[in-house]
Amino acid sequence: MATNSPTSLRTQTLYLIVATLTGLIILLMATSEFIISRSFLELEERDIRSEVTQTLNAIQSDLATLDSTTIDYARWDDSYAFVNDGNPQYIAANFADETFISNRLSFVAFVNTAGDLVYARRFDLAEERETPLPVELLSFAGPNAVLLQHHSVDAARSGLVMIGGQPVLIAARPILTSAYDGPPHGTLLMGRDLDAAQIERIVTVTGDNLTVFPVSGALSDIDPGVARRIVNGETPVAIHRLSSDRIAGYARIDDLRGGDGIILQVDIPRDIYQYGQSATRYYLLVLLLSTVAFAAAMLIILERNVLRRILSLSTQVMQIGSADYTLTRVTVDRNDEISRLGASINTMLDDLAHSAWQLEQSEARYRQLVEVAPEPIVVHDGRQIQYINQAGARLLGMSNPSEAVGRSAAAFLPSEHRPHTRDATPYECHLMQSDGSEVTLELVAVPLTFRGQSAWQVVAHNITERKQAELALREAKELADEASRAKSRFLANMSHELRTPLTAIIGYAELIATAMARGEIGNVAADIERVHIAGKHLLALINDLLDLSKIEAGRMQTHITSFSVADLVRDVIGAVEPLASQRRNHITLDIDPHVQLMHSDETRVRQILLNLVHNACKFTEDGTITITIAPVPAPEAAAHNGHAASIAFAVSDTGIGMTPDQIAILFNDFVQADATTTRKYGGTGLGLALSRRLSRLLGGEITLTSEPGVGSTFIVTLPDQKAAATDILRSDVPESDDQTAVIVHEDDRTHIALLIDDDPAIRNLLPRALSRPDLHIETAADGLSGIELARLLQPDIIILDILLPGIDGWKVLAELKSSSETAAIPVILLTVEDDPQRGLLLGAAELLNKPVDLERLQQQIVVLLSQQQGAPASAGRSVLIVEDDEHVREYLRRTFERDGWATVEAANGREALDACNTHLPNAIILDLMMPEMDGVEFIEVLRTMPYGAAIPIVVVSARELTTAKHEYLNRSVNRVLRKGTFRGDELLRTVQSAIAMFARLKPVETTTYGMYPDR
């Protein structure tokens, strides 16, 4: 190998130089061929075109001479007269044979203006004799007529015509007088045969060979391709190389009459091409000799300066490879690239020596790291363990790694071990430990060479905990997916349930509009009722959705009141009676005599029971629904919900029942027992989920037992959130108290009401619905304009929406009540928020939920207007004034007594309690800061007294209340007024409104007695 390498390098260098120069020569030859030879070819073509043009010019010159002779005879008085009289002496004198010979004329013809031939003669110049006149020249009608057409006296017709298959040069001139006057008496035509003699004369002029071919025979006489190009008119001059020695050019001359003419062939020697070929050959010879000389010089230079030195460098490197490379180095004797290569080799050898030392150190460190690594590391050959670290030995239950060497490596092999694979292979396996527990390992196997043999190094990682977490995560994802699917089903059902009443509303509205337009009002009342029913159904659906969203957001509030359980259940039965009758069901009610009053949120309890009874009627046909109400024993109730007193409501039916699988998911959010699109019973699947949420919100629970085909029983257990001592029926409050607040007194004055609402539909609807002779309604679309109108108009009553653009209704209400101009005007709030106490605390006379119950709104307006008319609404009423300031107490007493009230005074809370024990007043005016017992302590004790929860309280205080105190008073009293911000008549209206509203809203209680902060 050492002997062949230099020779091989020289050979490769030689091959490279030869190949490079050969390619260069070929490139130069091709270039010269393309540039030099092509240039000579173009020069040759340019020369032959010039020769063809010269030949055409010679023919054109001959034709011009003929035309000049024709002009001489045509513009002559004798010729002018001859055409008319046909004098033979003219012919004898002027057209003897000598005339034809001297002028080289082959044909002469005189034609009069009528196109008749007056005289014609054909003459053979070669034989110098007259020949018969060709048939083509006997008549000048048809194609020959073009020879007689002259547009002016100076017009001429000259060119080539084919006569008897032979080309003839012809010239035609109108016959005029010698003074060139007309009119023309005819046409003189003179012709000259383009025969061999004439062609020879042309060749003598041009010096080129000339051959004439008729166009009709060109395809057979010359090259077909050239003939087609000339005949088709593709080029004026066509070129054809006849041989390596001669080249020909072709041009076409058409017949003057429009027929086929002749093709001229001009051929010349290819002298220019031959010169070009010789120049190219000389150029290539010089190029080849120069290339050989250059190659030889290059090889000598490379041998001396490159090849021989590279051979020496290669020999030294090979010697270093067989010896100790850490000591020997190559010789560097020059300062060029090869010498720098040698220096680089020496530097590389130094680096290799240093790297070898570092590698030894690294291997030692790696060996230590593997030994102490916390992850098991195993080296195996596919069958047996060749090496294992301490962690791997512990994984196998061994204390010494040497015990595992030589054992089977099956525990660390993948399910499909491929011993010939050279890529890193990740996989998992399960390993049973010595204590019987199974662990999941994540392994990565990397091929390597261990002790000269192919092996695998496996790094194991215990992923048991991660797998358990992934399993839990996967189960959670499945639950989330199921919840998502349930929500999708719910949205589909809810979309159907919402669109159904909307379709009815829109459809019947269109029917009503059509009927009114046509004057057909027979069914309008029934259609309006259907629209009303569909709207109430849609409102119920929306309310359910809003309640569910409030519960999920944690914003659902409860309003604890005392109510009659029997009355509430009878209301529920009345509400579902139409559905029960429709499905032919019978409803029975069984109430334990001990269940009379309940202290809870009446609205939510009614909503729960209505859902359950409605479902029972819907899923039962020709059956019985039984409602059972009984108290829960105290120990069981305390164990169940932590309350000493609870009431159980059981709703049983004899309907279709449910399977255990349906029961398991029935109360889930967004789930229906029947979730198919072909549901028989309809509904959104929202009622039971909402009922359970409401039950738990009230501190109770819903349980269910059911059997398919037998029926279902829902049991709602709700705590009674106050002891029996505070259970007060509204019927126990004196009947006269509530009636005297709604007495209506009529007068002749027209009242003004101000409606503030941003909805144009409401601003259009309410004035029409509330229309009456003594009431005029003005409207405002936002809060600012509403405040301005209230100050300007001073209306008798204001109807205010809460949700307004700009400033909302709460701020508008606060602004109205803080201004002395508008504070006394009663305000009715319209809102979608379920927070009546907040509105009343801010000074509202009434709060109605949207959509507005128009009948209730009418009644409330009547009540408030009657109170403003100074009617004896206070007759028979008593008020307890609790105030420690004697002057303020006297002012309040005189204000109420002037309006006919009976007053009782107390200087502190304790005196007020004594007065209440003696006689309960209809209302209490209460200060908060008092000696002995302040206002808050008085409220707490009063609400625990019999009938104490039924007395409305209006707080009159000078203190700046904190948010916590406002929230407490919001749950405990009807209104809070600041001293110095109200007039006497406003205070009277506030107390009267509180008494009237208190009966409708029921006594407000709180479960936070004794926990009021910052007294």
C-alpha cells in the first residue's frame, strides 16, 4: 500500500489534468464551431441574398428598358392615329424586323379602347422571324384585361407574364399624343422573352449562374422544402446548400395577371464557407499543441512542489501510526500549505495525546457515576447480565452486584428484542420484586461494545407513581368528556325547549297581525292567550337557567320567612292540576297535623315541590300522585342536617319508574334519564338537578327510591330554620292592619307617572297597559334624563328599571332619594334581580320582577297614589318611637300625631321592649345609638318575641354605617333613613309603605342573631 499510494496520486493527478484539458478543448471546439463557423455561414447567406437581389435588379433593369421603348411608341401622334384608322403604312414603316431585333422585342400589340386587337405580332429573336401569335394574346378579356387598366395617362403596367408556359417580360402604356395628351385611344403592349439568350445576358451582368423554373413545376425541379417556402410566400429569398461546394438562392416573380410566375435560382461557389473551415482547423491545431505543452509543464511543477512532498508527509504519518504517537512528530521544512498541514498534524497529535489522558480520567469518573447512580443500569448481551450497578442489584433484591452478573437478563428485555438493531430503544416492562410488589419500569436500551463484544446498556426508571397518576388523569378525563357530552345533550334539549315556545309566540303573533290586517278578529283572543301561555312557559325555563347559574356561581340568596306549609302545597297542587287532569291522574295530600308553619325560603321550597309534583304528573298516566308531609324526629333530623327540627316532603307516583343506572345519573348536571332525540316526555332535564341544588342550599337533601313499572318516590328533607316559638302566621297579624294601607280615594286631579326604562318595547307597552283617565305617563330612556325629568315634572310616582345604560337604576334611586326635590316621590323598581330588601332599604316603595305582572303593577300604583292623597291611611295605627334624644323624639311624635297616629315613646331599647310586651305597635321608629340597650340589641330580642317578627322597623340614625352593618340591617329592618335628610311627610309615607309591603313580603328574619360586628 505504501508503494502504490504515490503512484496512484500521480495517476489521479494526470487523469484530472487530462480530463480537465480535454473538456476545455471540447468546450473551445464547440464554442469555435458555434461562433466562427456560424459567423461564416451567416456571411455566406448574406452574400447569396445579395446575389439574388442583384439578379432581380438586372431583370428589373431589363424590364425598365422595355417600358422606356413602350413609352416612345405609345406617346406618338402616328401611333395615336394608327389605332383609329389602322393605316398599314404605319406598321410597315415602324415595325419591320429590324425594329424587333434592335429593341429585342418578342411581342407587339395595339389594342383600342374597346379592347379589340388592332395589331399584334409575335417575333422569334433567336431565328429572327415572325411566329404565330399565341392564343393567350388573341383576346384581352379575362385575365389579360388587367394589362389594359390604367388609372391615369402616366400609369404603366409592366412585369412578367407566362405565355405558352414561357416567361415573357411585358410593358403596357396608354396610347397618347406626342404632347402626352389624351384621351387614350388604346394600349400599346411590348414584350421580350425571358429565354436562354436573355438569361445569358443577365448572367453576363451578374456573373452568377441563373436558372428559371415555372412555379407549377418547382416542386419537381428544386428542393421540396425550399419550393414550399417560396411558393407559400414564407420568405422573399430562400437559401439551399446544394453541396459542400455550391450554395443557391431562390426568389419568386409572380405573373402580372395574378397567376403563377417563375422561380429564379442563383447559385454561386461556397468560397466563404471554405475559408471558415480552414480557419477553424488551424485554430484547433494551435489549441491542441498549446494544451499538451501546458499539461506537461503543470505535471512537472506539481511533481516537484506538491506530489513528492505529500508522499514524504504520508510516509511519516504512517510511521507515526505504527509507533507511539505521543512522542513522534512529522517534519516541517517550509512555510506553505503542505507545511502548515504538517504543523496541523503535529497539533492534532498533541491534542490526541491530551484527549487520551482526559478519556482515561472520564472513564474513571463515569465508572464511579454508574456505580453510585440512583437509577438501575444494566449491561447485557441479550441473554445474560454482564454488568449491573448497585441500584440495579437492589432492584433485583440483591445486596452485591456481582451476584447478578451471569444471570438471565430476561427481566430487562423488551417483548420483542431485536439484537441487531443499533438504535436506542425505549420500552416499558413490569418487574415483580422480592417482597411480592410489582413495579413498572421505563427502560432505554442503547447498543454498545462491552469488553470487545456487542452488548446493550439499559437504564431503568421506576414510573409506577406516574402510571398511577396517568390512570387517575385518564379516568378524570373520561368523567370530563362524559360531562361535556351531557352538557351537549342538555344544550340540544334546551335549544328545543326554548325554541318551542318561541315558535308558538312568533307564529301566533304573525297570525294575530294577519288577522288584524284582514279584520278577522274571531280567533285573536284565543291566539293572544296562547302567546301568553307560551311566554310564561319560556319565562319559567329562563328562570330555571338563571337559578342554576346563580347556584353554580355562589350568588343565590335565600330569604327566610314564615309560611303555612298547607297553603304552599295547595298552591303547588293548583298549579299542576291542569297537567294532572290532562294525563288522568289523581293527586292526594297527606299532611301531619303537627306540620303547620315552616321557617325557610318559601319561593325555593315551592320551586322544589313544583318540580317534583310536575315530574310525577308528567311520567304518570291514569295513576295516583301522593304528597306526604311529616315532621322528622329530632335525633334523626339532627343527624341528617344538624337542625333540631326538619320536615320531610314525600312525592310518590305510580308512573314508569326508573332503573338503577338511571337513578345513578338522574341528579347530575345536564343529564336526563331519557336523552334520545325521540323522547316521549320532553323537558330539559334541568328540574331535578336544580331541585337538589336548592335543597342543599336550604340545608336539606333529596333522596329517591324507584322501580321500573311500579313508580318512584322522591323525599325532600328540609330544616325548619327557626324554633316553633317564632313561627308566626301572617293570618295572625290583625286583618285591619293590611287593609287600611290599600284604601283608594279618588279625586279629579290627573296624576303624573314617570317611566325610566331603556327598552323601547317597555316604554311603549306600559303607557298603553296602564292607560286611565286620571293618569298621564312620561318616559325616559336613561338614568340621567330620568333624573332631570323627575326634577322638572315632580311626578306623583316613578317606575324605574334597574339595568340602564350609563348609570344603573340603583344609582338613580340613590340620587332621587338624596335630593330634597325628589326624595318624597314613591319609586317602583322593575328588575330581574332577586333582591327586594336592597331596593326597600334604599327607599323604594315596591320592587317587581321582570317580566312585569301588569295587574300587580296597577294595584301598586293605586295604593301609592291613594297614600299621597292624604287619605286616613293612618287611622287606627300606632307607632313606637325609640329615640334617646328628647327633642328628636318630640319632633317624631308630633309628626305622627298630626297625621292621626297613636304614638308610644321609649328612650332606649329596654323601655321599648317593655312597651312591646304591653302592646305591639304597627310600626317602630328606631335609633341605633342608645344607652342601656342599643338599636341592634333591641332588634335581636324583638325578633325572638311572639309576633315580634311581624312588626316593620324603620331605622332613623345619624351614624355612618359600614358595609357589614348595612348587610345586617338589610336582613332585619325595612328602611334606613339618615337624620336630617328627610321631611315629615316622607317619613309618614315610608312607614305606611313599610306596613303595606311588610304584609306582602312576609317578616324578614336572619340566622345571625348575636353575631353583629362592630357595635
